[in-house]
Amino acid sequence: MFIAIRNFYLSKLNFATNYAFFRDRKGQHTRITTANYWSSFGAKDVTVLFCLFGEDGSLLAQWQEQLKNCTVPIVIDSSEIRRKYNLG
């Protein structure tokens, strides 16, 4: 296991849970931009788990992305996800 703050396991920097609420309808989409800030705290081999749920709570898509070991942008666009997973 890789953690950012090795001398304090329970540091909030070792764990991250973020929620994003997308709106994706005809003519509307959501784009979220962030960065792999974990690498600036020493984290290596960071993997992001994405889960996309429908309005009824059903799992529509789930995937993982391995991030580079440097501060790089992460862009998530609901229209691209809709096309990639054939969500209509």
C-alpha cells in the first residue's frame, strides 16, 4: 500500500473521497477539472476509482484510471463518459 504521509497513517491526506454530481441532458453537460495533488505529498502509483450512478441509484459505469506520478490535470466530462459507455 502506498500512502502520502507515511509517519501518520490516519492523516486525511492519505484518504480521499470526492463526490461530483453531473448534469447531462440534451444541450447540457458537466466538466470537472482537478489535479493529481496526491503526488505533491509523496504518493506514488495513485489510482482513481470512478463510479457513475443513475438517478435511481443503479450503477451505470465503473472504471479506474492510473495517474502519472506528478501533478497532472484530471478532466472528467459527462458528455465524453456518455459516449464512452453508450449511455444514450
